[in-house]
Amino acid sequence: MERSIDQWIRPTMAKLKPYTSARDEYGESREDMIFLDANENPFDSGMNRYPDPLQRELKDRIAAWRNVAPERILLGNGSDEVLDLLFRLFCVPEQDRVVVLPPTYGMYSVLAAINSIDTISIPLDGKFEPNVPAILECNSDNTKMVFVCSPNNPTANLMPEASIIRLLEGFNGIVVVDEAYIDFTDRESLTKLLDRYDNLVVVQTFSKAMGLAGIRLGMLFAQAKIIKYLNAIKPPYNVNGLTQKAALDALEDLESKKAQVAVLKAERARLAGELEHIDCVENVMASEANFILARVANADSLYQYLIGRGIVVRNRSKQLNCENTLRFTVGTPEENKVLIEALKSKT
Ligand SMILES: *Cc1c(COP(=O)(O)O)cnc(C)c1O
């Protein structure tokens, strides 16, 4: 099958002329230049200037950290924004479709609905893995993307690399792999496949392992041509100056994040072991993420019981094939201890 990105791009987006901001022209500000081009307040407050619309310094650092060329990186206001930009770039409202694999992250279908795009649901199989033949049967000129979350939220398992490769080779559209939890696994990121597959998009975030959900920073990795199109349609200053600065600071201290992830992985194992011995817990899913999905006797009542003890977990019972499940985020060792004690003392 001969394929090129252009056949999937929404025609109006391919023709779009982006807004050019003052900071696009001389963004790499030289100390000795006088900037009278952007109607900013000239008195230095550290944040009086518009931020770099292309976040060049931050992308260079992320490129070195994630081993992906800077021209293959798009940054956004959380993964939510970069995912939304994919809909805008590839999908014609009221006409195109995307494939989602429930139970999975709810944002894909919310964003589809906001963009007036239909979703086709192809449930994960009995092992919560993609049903590749059924997904490939959705191939059509109007089926533009498939969303694969790996490790998957809420089931916490990794998707087999072989299945994703079969999708990359056989799916007639963009394969979006959401790796929000990749740092909690030992598996390498699928960014390593970007050289081989033009239709691969990998999404990551600063919200989980990097501990910076509050700054809203999402990363998207894809071939340079896709990034060029996305840059043309994104809001010019979608990553604010405080966020860029906080991310650069965090990248100066990756060792402390690594140490936190190590603690969380050890706590995940401990919490899973403890959960297995709790009477009302029937099954504990193996986890490659920083949360654990467990099937319990009565999720609604256990959820309410925990609320009464001041502990908020996530009831995932309404998700497909997740009846009577609760999702427990791995907390600090102290928090996990309180959770286990609350569960043990439930009569
Ligand atoms: C938490 C999460 C994200 C992160 O979203 P942000 O907008 O970057 O905070 C992305 N995908 C999945 C599956 C998640 O669970």
C-alpha cells in the first residue's frame, strides 16, 4: 500500500497560512538587541516578553533527553492540546472517523466529539490487548486515526509491540501511541520506530513521572512533516513562559525524578501484593504504570467506604469490561500505608 501523509491531511489545513507573530522573526533574542516589535512592556520582570512560540531551547533539551530530533517534536498545553491538534489537522468534521480501543483514556472520544468526529469502538480483547484484525477492518478513506494507549489507562498493561507494528503497517491512517506512563515501565519508547513508520505519532507528558501536572506540558513526536503542519495550526504561544522555565529546571534534575519513579515502582509492587490479600479484592491487574486496577466485590460501596476514610480513588466500573473495578494511584509510602490499613479494617 503506497501511502503519504498528505492523503490524510484535512485539505483546509494543508493550505493554511499560519499567523506570524513578532517573536517568530527574531525569537532567538540577542542580549544587545532592542525589541520594539511586539508591544510588550519593556521593563524586565522575567516574564514581560512573549515566550518563544517554537520553544527552541526546551525542545533541544527534550531532544537530547528522549533521543528524538527537535524537528520531530511538538509541545503543547498538556497532551490534551496536542491530541486536539491532531484532530484538527487530520479530521474533517461531520465526515471522518477515528478508532478507539475501550476500556481506555476517555479524552480521545471527548476530543472526537468536540471536533464533530465519529468514533468506532473496537474493544480490547480478553487480555486487554488490541484486536488488530478488527481494527484493520475499519480501514477506509475516512478512518483517519487509531488511538493506542500503552501502558493503557485504566488497565495499566503495555500493548504488545508486535500488535502496534501490525497496525503501523496495515492501518490506513495515523497510529497514535499515548505513552503517558512510559517511564514506569522497562519498555523502550516506540519513538525508536519513527524512522521506519511515517504514520506513527507518539504522545508523552510532563504530568505523570515528571511530577509536573500543574504546568500543563505535553509532547508529541512524529515525522518532521507532521510537526510542520501542526506548528502551522497551533496557537502561537501555546506553551507559556513559566511552563517552559519550569520544564527546563526539571530537566536539570532528572536524577531526583528517577529516584521518585523507583520509589513508586517499589510501592506499586508492595501495594499490589497487599491488595491481593484484602478480602473484598477479587483480582489485581498487573501494572506497568503508576496505578493499579483491581476488581472488587462491590466497587460502589468500597468507593464510598474509602471516601468516608478520607481517601479518594477512581471508580472505573462504568468502563467497558471493568465492572466493579477501582483504580488506585500509587501514592507516597505513607499514603499507601493509610490506604492498606483502611482496606484491612473494612468489615
Ligand atoms: C494522564 C494522562 C495523560 C496526560 O494528559 P495531560 O494533558 O498531559 O496532563 C495523557 N494520556 C493518558 C492516557 C493519561 O492517563
